[in-house]
Amino acid sequence: MGGGHGGGRSQRREVDTTKLYKTLGINKDATDQEIKKAYRKLAITMHPDKGGDPEKFKEISHAYEILSDTEKRTIYDEQGEEGLEGGGGGGAADIFDLFGGGGRKQQGKRKGEDVNFPLKVDLEDVYNGTSKKLRLTRNVICKACNGKGGKSVTTCRDCKGQGVKMMLRQIGPGMMQQIQQPCTACSGEGEICPEKDRCTECLGSKTTKEKKTLEVFINRGMGNNEKIPFPGEADEAPGTTPGDVVVILQVKDHATFKRDHVNLFMKKEITLQEALCGFSFQIQHLDKRILKVSSDPGIVVRPGDLKLLRDEGMPYEKNPYTKGGLYIEFKIIFPENKILDAPKIQALKAILPAPAPQPQITGEGEPEDVNLIDVDIEKERQKFAEQKAEQRAKASYEQDEEPERGGGGGCRQA
């Protein structure tokens, strides 16, 4: 009975899952950043090149390699080191990963890189909702060789399947530096396959190309730079979980409307007559509806006035039947100079409110009549700049000439 299942459960309860944490001097709930910081601090003092204990350095490197790997750490927390094949691996190379010395090939499945695809869409697309076709070419595991690359594939003996080798380099008297380099025997692959045995489909690369079409559903109210993920649709590779294809919406500018969250803004030019007497115009909305916009009689519109059309803005993404507002900013087009004759001027004066009385200023002499002149402000600014430049040049010239104007040398004795 001692060798049955009950014994297995007893053994599991006795597994130590705290030793590696104690080696690094951290708690079991330490974050990835805390693990990295603790290892770095210990590695600097314990490294053999710095006079540290080689055995102690191996212990902390071994602990860091396991605890810094999410999958290995999970297994260790549940089963201890007995649950890890090979006890967690080589360790010493991790310090070079930490300080930027390169990435060592790690065991277990890793998630591949995500692939981002920017997708340009119109404002109409995110207003109404639509779908788009996205065609892509990705790498998939070769079906002919099941991702092995060929027949007679063996683990590289030189690097023991790691793809990298550790080398010692002397950097000074009694000082050695340990560096990590790709294994030349397997070209960093960790495996060796004779050329004659390579797969005829993938030529030993383990993957082939596949064309695929994804249908991207764009919901009403989606925003600019919003991401639509397609899990597991990125490149496949042996020993890895495929990453995601992430579609990033890029909403193009619209000729009429400008979006701000769930609100739309537009500008409208109207004449002075329309501003004073009323107006009516039409707007073609993003869903092709025609909106007829009219002003209330007797309401004067001033330059820069902002008016609101409720519930005519963008739909809320989480509640597409609720919308923001459409704001209209008005610009008044005034008549050109000298188009009003005397009778029209008198008629306008009779209709429009009288101007406020201007205060009379008491001064010396009679007031002088002056004339207003139309100017181009940009040309005036350019003229001001040229005048300032001339003044600076003149002042600099006069300063340079000043010693000569002072005349001859020192004092003369009478």
C-alpha cells in the first residue's frame, strides 16, 4: 500500500516550492520586476569575475532562470523542481539576458509575436458599421514534415539544443568575461539536419507560406486607433503558440465632419442676409439621410455662433442606438466694399438698431478728418520685420564706428 496513489499524494505535499525564492531573497508573490531586480543585485556581487562564490552564483542563476519563466514558475509553484524536466536548465546565461547580452533559447512553448495591421476606413464606416476583407500571407507549420524540417533531425551536441554557447574572453589581467554567441554548428537552431534529409516542401525551414482572408467586423461607433484582435492568426513556428493578428483602425479625415468622441462638428458659411433674416440649407449625413436645417424667424446669427442638432452625432459603441450631437459653427460672409448705394444704406439704417452714441472728446482745436485704408496684414508684418532688420544693421554699424569718432590717443602734458 505504501507504493500506491496515497504515497504519491504524500510525496507531493512534501515538495519544497520555496527554496528558489529564498535563494533570491524574495517572497513567493514577488512580481517579475522584483525577481529581476533581486537577481541583478545578487549577480553583481556573486559573479566569479567579481570574486564571488561560483557555486552560489550557479544557485542564484538557476533560481532566476526558473522564476523568470512564467511557465516554469507555475510548474515549480505546484510541483517543485521535481516537476521540471532537467531541473530547470543551465542558468548562467541568464545574467547576459538581463544585462542585454542576447536571448538564450528557452524551453517550453512561447507565444509568437503579434502582427499589427493598420486598416484605413472612412468616417462613414464607423458611423454605419461594416465589414472589410483583410488578405494576409503567414507562415504555418509545414504539413509534410510536421515542422521538423526533415528526416534524421538531431539535437546539436555542441550547444545541447540551446542554439547558443557560452565563451570566455580575457578582458584584463586576471579578469575574464563570459559572453554568449550563436552556436556555429547548428547556426543557432539547436538542431542539425543533413542537407540530403531536409524536407522538400519547406527546404528545412519547418514552415511554409499560407494565404488567408480575415473578415474584419467594424462596429458602429468604433474609434480611431481602436484594435480588433484575431487570436492565434499570426505566424506559426515550431515550439511556439502563434501570436495574434491585431487590426488597428485608422479613420480618415472627412470633408464635412470632424469627430470628437461621440460628437460631430462642421462649419457652415452663410451670408449676412441669412444671418440677419434667416436661412435654410441641407446636409447629407453619413448614412445618406438629408437633414434640412432652418433658423427660427427673428433670430440673428453672429460670427462664430455654435448651434446643436441633438442625436445627430456619432453612435455610442456600447449602445449604437444612442448618439451624440452634431455641432454647427457659423461663419458670416459679409458683402464686399462699395456695393451699397445711398438708398440701400438709408433703408438698412431704418431697419437695423441705431448705433450707440459716441462720447465727444474735448481737446485743443477742431477734430481732424482721417481716412481708413485697407491693408494686407501679412504684408504689413513683413514690412515691420524689414524695418527692424534695417534698424539693427544701422545700430551695429554705428557701434563699430564709435572708436574712430573718439579721436587721437592719450593725454598731453602742457
